[in-house]
Amino acid sequence: MLGFAFKAVTENKSDDTKRVTGIGGIFFKCKDPKKMREWYESHLGLNTNEYGAVFEWFQGADNSKKGFSQWSPFSEKTKYFQPSEKDFMINYRVENLERLVEQLKKENVTVVDKIEAYEYGKFVHIMDIEGNKIELWEPNDIEYEKLGQKMGSKTTK
């Protein structure tokens, strides 16, 4: 994904609701998130902050529209991934989260919580058929970038 232009990640279903448009983040449990961030920064060159690292890329063939993906190590004791018992969670970027959630409910997909809205996007969690918790994010990339700038974060490009 990084450094490459993709036209489309998923095909639209017949209802024209666009589903996943890309990876929004990779979250995983570890014993010491701070040491993990330091290791990845030192050995693999990630620009890290207290939350992990942010990857900056361009959306599709439009090299003027930025997108972002988050990489975050969590404490092995986090409850954020519950009700999943897995040590990871994937965040998928989507469009029109409200409409997508309506469609997913009609398809009997388990929606874990209500949509939460922030300046940088809307979020909701669902469960897949193997009990993996999935985070869906309708991003506002402009506000997300502003938030990173306020925090003094550097992106990994």
C-alpha cells in the first residue's frame, strides 16, 4: 500500500455502498509498547510517537489527496480488542459509515458498539466470523493531518 497507487480496493456491491477503501491501521498487543516502538524506530526507521507510527500515502492515482494508516502496539493487558480474544485488531478505512453499518446489520454482522464521531473521523467496531474485532473508520484525513501536526508527529513515508 505504501508508495503505491491503487485505483480500488473493493468492488461495490449492487447497493452501491462502498465498503473497505484501504487499511486504516494495524493494532497489536505486546509486553512493552514503548520498547516495541523504540525497536521499530531504531531498526526499521518508523517515525514513532506515543501512539505508534502513522504512515502517509496518496489515495489512488490522485497524488494530491493524502491518506493515513496507523500502526500501534498496545499493552498485552489492553481490553480495547474485547470482546475478541485475539492479540490484534485491524482498522479498515470506509466511506459512509452510517450506511455501511445499516447494510452490515441487514447482513446479520455483529456490530459491537455505536458509531463514535471525532474531528478526524467516525469509528465503529464489528466482529468477523472467527471472532476478530474489526475497527471501521470513515476518515477525515485533513483533520487527521492537522491533529498530527498539533502533536508534532512525523509520518513514516
